[in-house]
Amino acid sequence: MRKVRRSSPLYVTGIVASGLIVGRLLPPLTVRLDGTSPPVPGWAATIVLLCGAIAVGALAWGTWRDLHRRKMRVVADRAIRMLALAKAAVLVGGVFAGGYAGYALAYLGSSTELGEERFWRSAAAAGAALLLLVAALVLEWACRLPSDDDEEEAADADPSPA
């Protein structure tokens, strides 16, 4: 069985960059194809992404505390679910952070009222998605178990009376 690896910086950069490109190209494409500007993003996306970031961050903090401070064991099924959630949140956070940032860049410096509103709402959603991405990366890091070498060193430093 293959070992699961943490998300590499190149992977995260690629996801964010692809979302940035799509988000930047979306407004001109919709104007060209449909003849109208894309709708103004609502606050719902920002709130949902922010709630997701808070939930994943709280799970990361609890996981890190249980595994690394309290030295508790985690059931394998739960660990796999947390790692899968972290991987999915990295993907979602990266794509949405890049997409909303690109959408905001499309309206950067716009002199119209709707253009400014699109910029600020997209920038807020990109910030919330970036928080989700960071929380997911922290959860991935918190799911890392000590290697066998680390456990042997800890056992040598603190011998048990058994």
C-alpha cells in the first residue's frame, strides 16, 4: 500500500494558479458569449467558506492536541476521514481562492459601482477560501503521526517503569 503524502507546495500553487486563470478569464468570456456581465457574487459564498475554514481549523487544533500533546491514539477510520477531509479542503480552498482572486482582479480599478462591489465581494470570498486552504494544510500537518524512529527516541528518553 502506498503512503499518503502531504500536499506539496507545487500542487497547491498549481491549484491556486489554475483557479486564478479561470477566475480572471470568466468575466470577459461571459460578456463576449452572453453580452452581459457576470452577476455580483453574494455574501453567502464568503460565509460558507469562512464557516468551513473555522470547522476545519477547529478539527485541526483538536487533532494536533490529541495526537501530539496528549499522545492519544486515533481510530484508523477517523484518521482516514480527517485526512480525506483535509485533502478535499485543500482542493476546494485552492480552487476557490484562486478563482475569486482572479474574478476580483478582473474588476480591479473599475470605476463603476457594480465593478467595485464585485471586486470587494470577490476579494472577501478569496480571503475566506485562503483561510480554508491554510486550515486544511494545518489539518494535513496535524494528521502526521510520529515515525517509528521518533517513537524509539521518545522511549529511550523516557523509559517506562513496566
